Amino acid sequence: MSWITLKTTSFRWEAELMQQILAAHQIPARIVDLGIASYLGAGSATALQVLPEHHPSASLLISPIEEEPESNS
């Protein structure tokens, strides 16, 4: 089974939060550590991965909300 990296982050808690969001929508995801933990509480590099068939839905769920520009009328 192959996995696609959806997002990389320097903070494991951020990847865990995104994983919980995906799990709430029944999208399987996993977190992969990309290296050793850094010092001074900066976190460790991690990747959030999903299965290929869930990639489009997962991308939409964790993408920023697009706001429409305000019209000045």
C-alpha cells in the first residue's frame, strides 16, 4: 500500500491535529517522523500521509479557507 505525503511540518502537534481532522471524516492518515527531534522545544519534522484515493478530499479538508474579497459598494 502506498501513501502520499499531504503536508510536512516542523511541529508534531500540528500533524496530529490534522490527522484528527481527517479521522473525523473517516480518512485514514499516518504521521511519519522525518528526522531526529530538534532542541529547545522547536519540535521535530513530520509528514502527514494519506492513501492516494483520499488525497483530493484530504487536501480540501486541511487547506486554508478561501475568503472572498469584500466589495466596497
